Amino acid sequence: MALFELSERLQKLPPYLFAEIDKKKKAAIAAGRDIINLGIGDPDRPTPQFIIDALTEGANDPATHQYALDNGDPGLRRTISEFFARRYAVELDPDSQVYPTIGSKEAINHFPLAYLNEGDAALVPEPGYPPYRSGVIFAGADPVLMPLLAENDFFPDLGAISDADAARAKAIYVNYPNSPSGKLATKEFFADVLKYAEKHDLIVVQDAAYAEMSYGGRALSILEMPGAMERSIEFHSLSKTFNMTGWRVGWACGSADLVAGLGRIKTNLDSGIFTAVQRAATAALEGYDSFVPGLVEMYQGRRDAFCDKLNELGLKVDPPEATFYCWIACPEGYSSTDAASRILEEADVVVTPGLGFGPSGEGFIRATLTVSAERLVEAAERMAALDW
Ligand code: MLT
């Protein structure tokens, strides 16, 4: 019936990947099966108590009860700017170059509405986080997919982008540390992206949701690179760093013009983040040193236990340099969807088929390190025990 016909923009999108996987997981659990969930990247550990205490204190202060509006709590913006100076040696003006967001998913989805028009294009990595594509499509523009292939170390081949696509494009998206591949950016790669962006007059959108989850030393912010601040916006998230996925809080930072453009969209779309949540986010960043290194160490232990076991049992995986995702080659002769289905149906383990992240994700499945090392070893044993 025409009344209920979805908009063309929505029809261009498949159902949201993780919502679909969640449905299957819930059905399997409801059927009484002992499911090990390595699907969505949602930390299994609780938010640290000092952050919950800051929320409670904030919620008890009537000054937090009204619309937050504007570009966020000044205390949070100042704390983000101090954090950035300490962590990345990048100076950000808290008033014009930092903007708290309702997690990074909404901001990534909404940002293109500020800059893309119908007929524009944006260069988007695949396999990649689905909102890069959906945000561009919601803005009426076309995503041009840049494959991230193992043979290119999961970096896009900028030389392979056609002149016509480069001319039509208004933005290039990158995501390092990268989901799903677990790769870190190098200075050379970010320098190449910025050079390419300058040549083609592109905005650079960098998703840094996993910036604080790196096992081989600190990950880079693109904003550290010369020339980046003029044309880049970087999205950060407290979700994974502080076990706060449900709280919906992150921030955008970078070029004051791009941050202002995002702000123009957001002030029309939302009314800000609950101020008590912003105060809790402030406490989180202030308590970074007391919490985050231990969390990263925990994931590193899980990564080593899981990847060692998989490799020992004949399933091939390169341990991720960063993120809590393992990008595992599908057993010979299996598509990613078939492999993930068998793993769920016969091993009671939820993994994400690589195809769900884009066509070049075919041949891989993604497993998330969001259960204990013991359960991860059990998951590896169950997966490897199938007769591939
Ligand atoms: C993922 O699993 O890739 C992400 O956690 C999904 C999300 O952040 O929405």
C-alpha cells in the first residue's frame, strides 16, 4: 500500500546489520541454547563506578534537568580539549572545535546533512561501519565504496578512485583504528589521505571510535597531522573506552567550520545530551588513567587467548593491532554468511558475516572480544570443531 511505502532513501538500505544479528541471537537464547555472543561490539563489563557516581550526583542536581541545548556542557568541552592536548598534543578550542554528541553513530549519520547535496558523492571505506553509507544516503548523496583489502593492508587504494568519482566527491571517510580489520593508521597513510583530500577539495571524516583501544602504543588522531585541522572532522566515542555504549555520548572535533556545520544540523535535530550524562563523561575522561590502561590490557589478554587458540586449531586470524575485533578468514569454500550461519546454528557462537560490512568483507567473519578469555577459548574450540 502506497501509504506505507518506505522512502526511496530507506529502501536503498538493508535492515541494520546488528539489529538483525541481535534478533537471531535472542531467538537462540530464548530456545535455551548456551550462546556465546561475539557479534556486536558491546562491552560485557559494567561502566566504572566513579562514572556512575558522577551521573547520580548530576541527576540529583536540578540544574541538569532542563534542555541541555547548545554545543554541550562547557566543562565537558574543556575536559575534552585538555584530554586531546595531553593525549595527542593537539590544541582544540573548546568553544569552537569540540562538540559533544549523542554517541558517534548519530553524529556520523547526521554530519553529511550539513555538507552533502543530491548528486554529490562521498568516498566511503568498505568493509566498514554501516552508518558511513547510510548517512551519505540519508543526505541524498551517493556513497562511492573504497575497498579495504588484505593485500593493501586494509588501507584504501586512493589511486584506484576514478577521476569522475573524485570530482563528484565532497568528502572522504576513514576509520582508524579500523573496524572490522583491527588495523592502525600510519602517519604515511594519513598524510596520503590529506594530500588526496587537498588535491580534490574534500572534507576528511575520520571515525576514531576505537582510538583508545590499541595494543601497540597510542593510535594516531588525524588532527595531529599537518594541514588536517583545515578540512577534517574526527568522531570520538566514550562507548567502548569506558564501557558506556548505552549512555550515548561521544564528541566531534576538528575544523571549527565543520564542527559549526554539524552543530547547525544538531541544534535542529536534537536538544542536547542530558547534562548529568555530560558530567559523567567529564568524570570518565578525568579518570582515564585509572581505568583505560587496565581495560586495554584485559582485551589484549583476551585477544591473545582467542587468536592463539583459533590459529592453533587451524582457523586463520591475524591478531588485531587495535580494536576488540578479530577479522577471521572464512574456512575454505564458505561464504561469510554460510560460515556465520553454521557457527551460530552448530556451534552456538554469534559472529558477524564480513559481507554485512560491504562486498569486500566477503571471505571473513568478525568476532568481538566481549566475553571472558575462557569463553573465547571455548568459542574458538566450538568453531574449530565443526567439520569444515
Ligand atoms: C560494531 O559492532 O561494529 C559497533 O559496536 C556497532 C555500533 O557501534 O553501533
